[in-house]
Amino acid sequence: MAPVPNSPSEPDDDPEAYVGLAQQAAEERARAHGWTTVRSLAPGAIITMEYLGGRLNFEVKDGSVTRSWKG
């Protein structure tokens, strides 16, 4: 069996704290809190479902974060 690769650690940060923030402010805050990848998506965007440690996803509508989740 192949060894499991080391996944980046995730910041101790609540994704729900980003809901309601402006997109740019949320992205800057996420990077400042240690997220290695920040991804902003339109509502209903088609995305892959693989989990990537250290990534924070935002759903953005009208310039504001409406949903936020890890991976």
C-alpha cells in the first residue's frame, strides 16, 4: 500500500465567520489566517469534489460571501 501523502494542516478558523463579508475582504482574511488556497465560486458553479486540506471555498453572490466551507 502506498504511503499517505502529508496534507497541509488547516488553520483553526471557522468558515462560517466569512459569510457576509465582501469577497476581497474574505479572501485577504483567509490568507492572513493561514489558508493556503482560497477559492471563490459563483452560486451553482460546477466543481470537483476532491477534498484539499488547507483550502477554503467561498460561494460569492453580488460581491459577498454567501457560503464558506473547507476543502
